[in-house]
Amino acid sequence: MSQPIPLSPPAQPTTRAQRAAARSRRRRRSLVVSGISTVVVIGGLATFILTSPGWPAVKQTFFSVSAFTSSFSSVLSGFWLDVKLFLIVEVVVLIVGLLIALVRTVRVPALFPVRMLAIVYVDVMRGVPTILVVYLIGFGVPALQLKGVPTGAAVLGGAALALCYSAYVSEVFRAGIESVHPSQAAAGLALGLTRWQALRFVIVPQAVRRVAPPLLNDFISLQKDVALVSILGPEEAFRAAQVFAASTFNYTPLIAAALLYLCVTIPLTRIVDHMQARAMRERGGALALGIR
Amino acid sequence: MTKSYDAQPVLKGIDLQVGEHEAIALIGASGSGKSTLLRCIDLLEEIDDGDIYLDGECITVPGLNPVPIRRRLGLVFQSFNLFPHMSVIENVVLGAVKAQRMPRSDAQERGISLLERFGLADRRADYPDKLSGGQQQRVAIARALVTNPRALLLDEVTSALDPELVGEVLAVIRGLKQEGMTMIIATHEMTFASEVADLVCFLESGRIVESGPPQQLFSAPARAETQRFLARVLTARG
């Protein structure tokens, strides 16, 4: 046994005021340090870029105010197509993704071939670059010359994105379904629910709540990947910016398109962060990090 | 009847009869097969050899749909297993509405009267995580009762509770016994078992070693295994 460390108690018991003073000293010091550090890092970066030899030229081709104002309306109307595509594809992906996840979870003999197909589909779509799928669907499907199948570039591009993202999202849903403890299913069955009812009323609602943050993450990435549809020709934001840049040799419209994307993706990201933080709090996990 | 998980035998020949309005207590160490027996009776597990009868009807015929049978039995779990995404009243009525196809208003009415009886009517809109363990377990019992089961299977319903919350759950079960509910109760509460049960069965490694009326089994156990178990449990209580 080691000797206990002798403690020398302060002459007077420490008061609440003394502790508060120490706390505010600590807070002031960390404010000052973070302020200085920010100025040094940001200032350094800015100086580094602004004093680079090519900066005046870059400023002219990427940050031209006149090019920005003259191209903005066509980029914005292109972006409207992005938003529409995103919203429609997102709804399709949610439905198809959940269906595939259910097919892969339910063990019904009649669904065996569907389950096999679902596995192959998910493996293939997750393993192929999205841009390739967009190409193949966008140029391959019209070449089949099928009657009644739409050939619009935006429709086919959207379909290609839905195919890819449904595969990702189905895996997110499946992970959620499998994360619900088996005792929940047992409780449902014990009430006399059928397997399907237990899934529908007990398992899936809990699974969907759990996977909401990762789902939103996939949607942020879908929102950006909508730009891939541009390779098929429809004039969405990126395409509109490219067209403008090609005719004027000024790339400012690309910056305008980037800003428009950020206007959607940053708020979405914040929502995800907020949801994740809340989920963490509900599980009591944030406490460990909240200690100073 | 017998039951194995893979090659591991869990129940090695259980022979048990429960009469109407009877309460049977299953006692025995953890792993003796009490929970498995209850899960087998509710057809959550498939048994290997033997048969189980409910109201004279064999419910373990191979290929029989277990769902309608489960609707005639109620099972309450050690860890409550309430549905966390539903309020208390939604938990209670789900089985009645979806499994029994009872009209929602009837189910609601029945659910509320059960909650009132268990002193939980004012908590009906709360979610399970806002309730104490004892309250959650009383909700779970209400949930199992809402469909008017022929028998109630209680799987160590007080084992996950803080000691001061055990009493409120036992009081509920005592009330059910007085009403004549048929029950099979797996429990570690020996005093409670001796008070409520008509018959106490002592299980050890998948067998009913000894069974008898509580006075006899607790005061004069015939088998050495039972004596050992009771001595261990009662000294642990101090």
C-alpha cells in the first residue's frame, strides 16, 4: 500500500465566489487565445492567396462581379431544375429504399427470387460509380427505342440517380431495422401480431427514427450529385454555368452555382448535426464530452 | 415436452398441468429453463418433443399458425419490452386494435379502464421512458391483459426493478389472482410465490425437480436439490 498523499487544506474553506472568479479567469483566457489563433490562421491564409502571383488573373476569371450578375439568372433557373429533380428523386428513393430493405428483411418463401434480385441490385448499384450509371441509363435506354419509355434527359438522369441512391438508402434502412432489439419483435408477436404487423407497427417506426440522421446525410450527397445529370444535356445549374463560361472564358458562373448548392446543403447539414446531437443526448452519450 | 437450442438441451422433459384460475409459480436458478418454458408455451419458441394443450386443444401441431394461439395468451417480459415510440395508451391498445381487430374506441375504453385499475390513468399520454420501471411493468401487464387472454405468463416481471418498486407490481398480480386469472409465474420472489401460487414448481437444469403446494414445498422440501436451492436463496436474503 502506498502512503496517502498528505493534503494541506486551505486556511479558509474555498467560497463560491472564489470558484466563480477562477472560472471566469479561465473563460477569459480561452477567449483571448482563440481570438489570436483565428486572426493568425485566417489572416495568414488570406495573405498567402491574395499575394500569390496569379491572384489578379484568378480574381478576374473566377470572381468577376459583372460576370456574376449577368450569369446569375440563368444559373439560378438551372438550379431550379436541380431542386425539382432532387425533391422528386428523394421521394422515390425513400419509398424504393424502404421496400428493398423490407424485401431483404422478411423471410417469406414466395419473395425468395425478389430477395435475390434485391441483393444483386444493391451490390451492383453500390459498386458502380454514379456517373457511369447516369451515362448508361441516359444513353442506353433511349437506344433501346422502347415504346412508352420516357427519353427526356432529365427524367432518365433522375431515374439513374434514384437507382443508385435507393441502393444506398436501402442499406441504411436495413441497418436501422436490424438495430431494433429482437425483444421488441417478441413483444409484438406475443400480443398476437403477425410478423408483418410487428414489422409495420413495431420495428419499422423505430428503425426509421434511428436512421433519420444518416438518411439526411445521403440526401445532402444526392442534392450535390444531381449535377451529374448535366452530362446528359439538361440545363441545370452546373450546365448553365458551364455554357456561360465556355462563351465568355469567365468561370465566375461556376462560383455562383457553387454558392447556390451551398445555400441548400449547409442548412441541411446543420439539421443533420442538430438531429445527431439530439439523438446523442437522448442516449445520454453527450455527457462524457460536456465535462470541461 | 423438451426443447434444445442447437444441441444444448434447455428443457429436458417438462410435464405440467395448469387448471383454470390456478396460479403456478416456477422457481429455480437463472438458466434453469423458466423463461424458455414460458416462451415455448406462448409459441415464441418451437419445442422439440411433446405437446402443449390450451383448453384441451393441442397448440403444438406441426404447421399450425401460432398467431391466433398467441392472441389467447398474454406474456409479460422481465425487461417490460414496451414500444418506446408509442405512448402508454397506444402500447396498451395496439394488440387489441391490430391483432384482435377490436374497434379503436372499445379498445381505448378498455385500455383506460385497465390503466385506471393499475393507477396509471394519468400517465396514458406519456412515453415509456418517462415512467419508472414499476410503472412500465404495470403498463406491460395492462398491455397483455387488454386482449382478455385465457392465461397470463409472467416472466420474472420484478427482476429488473429496483427493490422499492417491486411491491406495486406484485400488488397488481395479487389482484389478478383474486379475480381468478390463470397464471404461470416465473419468479425469484419466494415470499410472493408462497402467497399467491396454488402450486410451486422448482426447476433445475431443464427439469421440474419438485412441485407441490407452497407450504409443503417451502417448509418441507423433499428433494435435496430443492433444499439446497432454498437454503441458498433464503440465506442470501439474510
